[in-house]
Amino acid sequence: METIRKHYIYILLLLAITFWGISYVWTKIVFEVYGPLTIMFVRLTIASVLMITIVKLKGWGQKIDKKDYMAFFWLSFFTPFCYFIGENFGLLYVSPTVASVIIATIPLFAPLLGLIAFGEKITLINVFGFIISFFGVLVMILDADFKFVASPLGVGLLFFAVLSALINVVFLKKLTVKYSSITIITAQNFLGAIMFMIVFLIFDVREFFTIVPKMEVVGALVALAVFGSTLAFMFYTSAVRTLGIAKTSIFTNLIPVVTTLSALIILKESIEVSKIFGMIIVMFGLFLTQFSKFKLFGKGKALNSNTK
């Protein structure tokens, strides 16, 4: 029975990775009609309604203490608000493949954040993995003459998303001691929807009501909300609970692979050899650091660095 449950959890985990990987492609499809602010407002609003409904039906709700309101506000401000500002606007200028690889470097910077914010140690393998993966990113965004082949603005916006996700960890670490993952994700989606509603009403609301989207765009937008912002997080949380963070985080390295394949199949995007080579280098660096963490967990030793 335990074996069957583990197989089931692995299926859920792979589905979560698949949903996150394809989400970059879905976003590109919706960009044909809507801008980033509209996408995030609609996406998070639908996701919030779904999450709140599920929490109510399952009885998973937790009351949030008033003293934690500001922590939840800043948590939601950095992720999803600032994070998706960087990621979605960045996707306007670069391919889904480049975007997914840059976002995948978040775990590489986590040990540096741990050192600065929590006084945690950085190991030699962390440094080695960071250097390898950063070189891989350079291979993807620079040509042989060290000129950008990817938009510098797009790359900068995506690294802003990476920075936002890292700052988010500071608040997340404090709240995870007290609240469940479902409570935190639901609160983030709800507060994020409100934040995006404000900027949506200022910048995009008039244009929104003049557009008649194709069914393909509507389907991609709903998929982002249902699969990318709801089911993926629920499936991933279930996997973390059963398999642990170390083993689960290794699978997130597959997200760029899913993105590349889906961009190739759905968007008919041409994939240059340099992108594939760079992606392999980045993933090697990520696997190097995260597999070493997994080995440490397996031996029952303590970790001195942050993971997802």
C-alpha cells in the first residue's frame, strides 16, 4: 500500500512539474491578446476562488493572527506580485526556454540568502554549482562575441523575479513554522489578486472590455489559473510532505526541459544548439548542489543551506 501511495505521489509531482513547465508557453499564448497585468489579475483571481473553495470544503482553514498580517502582506508583495511582474514582463522579451532556465536558478542563490539573512554556511559544492550554472545562463544569453542574443531587459526582469522569490523566503521561513502550506498559498493568491487588481484597474481595465479573445487564449488563461497556480502547488505540497524537500526539489530541475519541449511542440519555437547546451550546463549545476543535499538528508545529517 505504501509503495502504491509513493507511486501516486510521484505522478502528482511530475504533473506539478509539467504544469509549471507548460505555464511559460500558456503565458506566451495569452500575450497575443492580453498584457501581463491582466493575465496575473485574472489568473490569481480564479486561483484564489478555487483555493478558498477547496480549503472551505476540506476544512483546511487556519485563522491568521493579526500580528502576522504584515508578514503575509510582504510575503505576497514579493511573491506573487513582484515575482510575476518580473517573470511575465520578462517573458515579453525572451523565449519561454530562456525564461524557465533563469527562473530555475533560484535554488542556486538560496544559500547566499541563507548566509546574509540567517547566518547559514555556504559549502564548496554550493559555490561550484553556482559557477557552473551561471556559466550555463551566459551561454544561453550571449553569443561568441559576448553580445546579448537574448534581450538584456528581459533577462534583467527575470532576475528581478529571482530576487523577489529569494526575498520572499525571508518571510516564508517565519510563517511556515506556524501555518500550513495550503494556508500560505491561499493567502498569497488572494492578496496577490488584490494587488494586481489595483494596477489592472489603473492601466488595463478599459482595454480589457474591448477585446474579444479566441478560445485558445481563454483556455490558456484558465489553464494558468487552474493548473499553474492551483493544482501544481497542491500536488507539489503533497510531494514535499511525503518525499521531503531534498528529493522533491531535484524534480524542479525538469521544468526547463518541459518548457523547451512544449515550446517546440506548441509554439513551433526553434531551439538553438547554444540554448540546449546552456540548459544542460545550468541543470548540471543545479543537480550537483541539490543531489548533494539529498545525499546529506539520506544520511541523516543537517543542512546548512536553504532549499525551495
